[in-house]
Amino acid sequence: MQKWQNNLRLGAFVAAVVCMLVGFAGMYFRLRFVFSDPLEDMSHGWLVPIFSLYVLWTQRAELKKEAGPPSIWGLLACLPCIGVALVGSRGTQVRFEQFGFIGLCMAMPWAFYGRRVAKKCVFPALFLLFTVPMATYFDTVTIYLRLIASGTAFVVLRGFGVDVAQVGTAIVSQGAHPFSIDVAEPCSGLRSLVALTALTAAYAWYTQPTWRRRAALFACAIPLAVLGNVARVLSICFVAVWANSDFALGFYHDYSGYVVFIVAIACMVACGEIITRWCGKRKKVGGADAQERVPPAEGAMNCAPPAAGGTSVLPVIFAVVLCPLLLFQLVTPKPVVAEPPKVAWPESLDGYVADGIRYCQNESCSRAFLTSQIGSVTNCPTCGGVLDRISLGENTSLPKDTTILKRVYTSGSGMQFTVSAVISGVGRFSIHRPELCLPGQGALMSSATDLEVAGRPYHAIETNFRKDPPGQLIYTFFNQNEVRTSSHLRRIVLDTWDRSVYNRIDRWVMVTVRAASPYGVVMSRPRDRAEVERFLHKIGDVLP
């Protein structure tokens, strides 16, 4: 290929890259808040793109050598990536935007410079997956990581004769040095898990010559991160027991993570050395398996495929097709915010005694009181903290435009129903599945069933808070268009579809009912089950 053709292709490729970088401006803006959000624990995300660029820079000579003719298949691979990114930008699903961007980082080099160059871009592109927010996406994993850390610490402490109790994800001691340590989401180990796997992936790329050996070392990062976080939680408990709880939960808690991370890195290096010695050393050149290329003998036939006709024009055509599509993300119109459904719990319900509920905002108390018990007082009778109509966790973690309505109804048989309606705001974080937060509060969940009452689907789960009588948690979702479902996944898909295709923000409502019977497990007796279904029918009549 002549020099002017190379320059033309380079110009077309640069134009497409610039349009891609500009078109994803909204993604950068959203990720800036994600990386700074303490709930996401993604501060390492700032360094990931820098490392990917560094890998490309170190391979620049090989990329130039591997350049081949443009590929129409690469152009076709760009189109679904752009489609996924458009769905993400219009549906405010930053993960979809990232997946589309990462796909384009591999497909565009394929389109302009061929398959071999695209293969060189696979690792730096896939490394960008470590910028994808993980905390809220893998919240089901987070709760298990928290339970593993707290459970292991509880067993070891009891083995050493320490008088402690485990309440959900919390470790509580009333001994000589009383303390209460809750393994909250920031301490779940998810951050160290993601950060350590990213570091291990980079380390494996430069120290292991084959993909199998890299994968083996990469897999070691997961148990190392989990064990490191367990050791950190356990060390905090030991310091609280044998030294001072304020020091353990203060200074030591803030800086113990660095020590554990250093230990995990040392174990990672040791695992890499073991893999190297076990598999034998092998020369590695430029991040790929070392294979000596023997130049063809003089006069031998050149087996390289000839360049197709019109190759010099293809890059220009590709740029003309891709640039407008990549820039189209910038013209996303402002979405229409739907009116929320009209929801209100009645002051009286036939056959039931209605009551209000108030929650203490003191973190060390957090008790709940019925209005009939405390009257019109505004402070907690136990600790003096401020009372509010929603709990402290709901006040601090949910977006401010979230509306929460609560009421308690008691039947003549003594069965108590605590109902809650959470009306989502403009954002997507007002509503989440109860299965994700209740285990952290100490609830044991089992016997999940689906039921339908008066045409409305519900999902019911048996809950047991150990100290309290077992109960039943029942929930359902609906929106302003009267779409009803008990599936959280279906609700997310419908919400994303309406945001992306119809440019409309739906206002979803999650209704939860906590049923508690004085006779034990709610659904174990036909009489109680009939009582639950009768109550669901009652509240179904007042819901849209």
C-alpha cells in the first residue's frame, strides 16, 4: 500500500476515533460520579484507561507491523456495539454504554486495519471492563461476601473464647471491651476483589506468556481477595477485644485495608512464581506467546493474500458511515418524566385496625414505634433520637425524590401487616429487591413462592429475624401504565426499554407487605394463608 493510502486510512481512522470519543461524552460525565461515589467503591477506575493506553503504546511497533487491509466484517461488528451504546445512553444505563464502547475499541481497529491488529487490541479493550460499576450490579454477591467475612470472624472469635454474637452481617460483643462491628457494603471486600483482580490481570499479562497461565493466575486473585478481607475483619475484631474498641473501629479500621492489600499482592506474586516454576519458563515477547518467525527463503512464493480492489476507498467509506452514528448519541433529547401513580394507604380498612409507624434516626438505636404507643412525641422514648416516618437507612441511601408511604394494619386474629409503598423518582436507585438488604439486617430467608390475588402478581418469602417471630415478606411492582409484575428483572428491562425507545421515565411503585402471625410461620396454616390473601385483596382494591 502506497504512503498516500496509509495516510488516508490513518486520517479516516483518527476521524472515527475522535467522533467516538466525542459521542461518548455523556458516559465520561456519568462515570466521573460513579468513580467518586463511595457506595460504588470504584476509585481505581481512574487508572484503568491509563494502563490500557500504556499497553497499546508498548505494542505500537507490533501494531504497525500487523496492519492489514480494511475489513467489512469489522465495520459490521461496529454496528451492534453502537446500538448497545445508544440503548445505554438513552436509558441512562452506563454499563450498556461501556459495553458498547469496549466493543468499539476492538471492532474499529478490525474495520480499518484488519483482524491481526484487532487481536492486539483485545486485552487493553477488555481491561476496560474493570471500569464497569460492580457494587450495585453484583449486590447479590456483596451480601454473601459480607456474610462470609462476619461468619468466619464469629467462628474464629468463639473458638478463642470471645463472647460474641452474630446478627446478620454484624459482630456484637458485650464482654470487657464491648463493641459492635457491622460488615457494611464498603467493607464487603468487593472493592478489594475488583481492584486486586485488575492488578492481577495486568501482572499476569506481563509475566505469563500464555493465555492459560494468565487465566490461572487471574483466578487466584478471587480467593486471595476474599481471604484478605476476612483477615481484615477478623483483625479488627481482635484489636477491639484485646485493645480498645474505639481504636479498632477508628484509626485501625481506616488503615488496616492497606496492610491486607499488601499481603494479598505478596500472595499474588507468590502464586505467579509458583505457576512459572510449575509450567516452566517460556520466553515472552510483546505480550504474546513467543513464536520465532522464519522469514521466507529468497525467491519463495509470497502467500499473503492480495489487497482487494478499492482498498484505498474503504476507510473513507467506513468513516462516513461510522462518524454520524457515533455522534448521534450527543443528540439524546430530554426524557419525559411520567406522572407517578396515585397511591395512598387508607386511614381505616374494613376489618383491620390501622396505625402509623415512626423510626428512630439514631444509628445505635434504630427502633420502630407504633403511633398508638407513643402518641404525638417527636423523639425516641428509648434514646431521645429524632423520629421520622421512614427508617434511617431509607433516609440516607435512597434518592431524595423517592416517596415512601407506610402503614400498619392489625386483623381481629392478631395478625399484623406492615405495608410500604416506595414510589421511584427520576433516578433508577429508588427501588431494589428486598432480598438484597434483609440478609444484612439479620434475616434468614426461605420458601419463596409466587401467588396471584385479584389479578395482581406477588412474590412471597418467609423471613426470620431470629429474635422475632417468623413472618412473610410479600412484594409486587407496578407503574403509571398499570403494568404489574412481581419480577424485579422484568421491571428493569421494561424501564430500560421505555427510557431508550420511548424516551420516557416511568414511575414505578414497589409495594411490600410484612405479615407476622402470633401463631408462627404465616403460610404454614391454611387459615393464615387465607388471611394473607384476604388482606392482599383488600389493599389491591385501593391500589391503581
